[in-house]
Amino acid sequence: GGLDELDTHLTRCRACPRLVAWREEVAATRRRAFRDEEYWARPVPGFGPPDAALAVVGLAPAAHGGNRTGRMFTGDASGDFLFAALHAVGLASQPEATHRGDGLELYGVRVTAPVHCAPPQNKPTPTERDTCRPWLSAELALLAPSLRAAVALGAFSWQALLPALGSAGWRVPRPRPAFGHGAQLTLQATDERPELRILGSYHPSQQNTFTGRLTFAMLVDVLTRAAELAGL
Ligand code: SF4
């Protein structure tokens, strides 16, 4: 099956008891601003075309962002920052992402995460990260024919992405190269697919964007480089 089929299976996953409980509890209590909304409260699939050349990999859906809207990075501050940057680079049809029916299209980019359910405090456990890895591996394997580059947003993403790529048919060096903003890595495939370029960027969380650790220009810079490496 293709990505649509994978996403359908994913949205039924209940493998992590703590995250299943949390995503439903958040939906039951809601936030005042969203009290009239029906929360998604399920695993959030990746978003973007099935023949993407670039994967942008975050951490996990936000409780009142992706867990509410059902689309990665949609409806929270991190996503506002990321989609505005993707739009600035010409990879998104509009700078805003508010809900699944907002008309946003990504050009050659798939936005996804190594953990597909919202975790408390945005902190998945190592077990939850490992339990969710096969979903990311399967997604990357389906994208493999077109995939040329990936951006890992933050150290958690970097550390989860590399083994997922290993399971999806790329050779990952050991010891694993360390994460850094601007870190770059080239992976060869175990078959005849072309090499894959990996870039690290700080995650566009408010913790990083409010403090200026990650500025808009810094993210645009990494995404511009990634787009070039991906041939976009
Ligand atoms: Fe399933 Fe991943 Fe959600 Fe865990 S985090 S329940 S493995 S989709």
C-alpha cells in the first residue's frame, strides 16, 4: 500500500497507553479558545505529497496543535513559524496553517514526526519514541524513490530520524554524528537509490524562537539549503 494506506493504519494506533490517555484527556478538557472544536485526539499522520523530495521532521504533535487539528504542525506557534519559513522559501502555498481545510499545499515537502501522538510536556519517553519508530521508517521507505534530503528539527528528531532511516534502507554511520544547528550529513543507500542529505536545525518551539536561539532567518537559511540539496 501507499502513504494513504499507511496513514489510515497509523490513525488507529493505540500502542502507547500513556499517549492514548493524554491525547484523549486533552481533547476532553480542551482549551478555552478551542472549546467549540472537536479535537482530533488520534495519531497525526505526516502532511505533504507522496513524492516529496524533502522531509521535514519535528518531534511530536502539540496537544492543542496537531492533536486538535489532525494535521502536523497545524494550529500552534511552532507550526506558524515553520510554515511561514517554508512559504518564504517557496515550498508552501501560504504562510498560515490553521486547520485541515485551510487550503495549504506543500511543494515537494512532507512534514512529519518520529512520535505521532501528543506527549505530556512535549516529552515522549524513549520507549514511546522506539514504539513509534516503525511508522516513521515505513513512511520514509515509501518516500524513498523521490526523497533526496531531510531536515531534523531538534536533537530528539535527529536522534530518532537516523535509526528510522537505517531501518528504511540507508547506511547510518556509527557512532552516530552529533546533532547541531547547521549539522550536515550524507547517507548512502543500501540499494541503488541516490544518496540522502540530512540537515540539523533547532526546533521552532517557542522556547527557541522567543529567546532568539532560532531566528526566522536561521530557519529560512537551513530550509533554503535543504531545498537546494533536494533539487527543489
Ligand atoms: Fe502509536 Fe506512535 Fe501514537 Fe505510540 S505515538 S500510540 S506508536 S502512533
